[in-house]
Amino acid sequence: MLLKKGVERGLTPFTIGSIMCRETVKEESIIELIVKEAQDSVLPGSSEAAFLESVSIIMDRHLDELSP
């Protein structure tokens, strides 16, 4: 999902890779923050489809901030 959305926005491979990597051991990566936010936004027991939709929406918001 990240790769497809990143390419659609014209992000470089480096930028897409940076989203998946931590800058420091203690600091969460952007993708970890996206997943955590999605987990917090869906109700317990929600379907996988609902979770993935939440991830998609949150990811779009983050990627829009990074798009050239």
C-alpha cells in the first residue's frame, strides 16, 4: 500500500524507504505511527477491512504532507 501510494505521489525510493525506517532506535518510524493511529481509531473487534481502510486514510494524510 505504501509503495503504491508513494509512487502515485511521485515520492522517491529514498523517501518511501525513510517512511519505513526509524531515525533513532527510540523514535518510531512514520509507518509505525500510521499503524498505531489506525489501531487507535478503529473499535476493538473491527474487521481487517475496516483497519486497512483506516490505515489507507491516515497514510494518505501523511503522504500528502511529503508530496513534492
